[in-house]
Amino acid sequence: MASVRSRTLFSDQKLTVSAVESLEFRVDRSNHARFLIGSLTPIAIIVTEPDRTYALDLDAQPVDIGGLGLPADFNLE
């Protein structure tokens, strides 16, 4: 099961920086034991300024915010 989440890294009156991360869980079993394996992978950074919002990938290249699969509660304003 994989999902995308965002969390605020920095926020003040002029600038908000949020990280977009892919959170994935996997269940495995071996010889009567079960394992829960989780991974958290950064995808992009979203920068919100008073007059604009934009997203950057991990190479600091612009990306489409709509294609990131952000959670419904993420505020782009």
C-alpha cells in the first residue's frame, strides 16, 4: 500500500516550504514470522509565497503540482 503525504518544513508570514513524500508499507512473512516494512521517499518540495505556489523535484526542476497526487487536505493557497 502506498500513499502520498505532505508536511510543512518551514513556515513564516511570507513563505511556506512543504515536503511531498511517498509512504509505502509492505507486509511479508517467512517461517512463521510476519514483517511490516515501511519506506518514506521524498518526491518534491512545494513552495508557497503570497503571490504564487510552485513545486520543485529533488533536482530543483519545476514539476506540475497536479501530478504529485497530493492529499485532499493540502492547502495550495
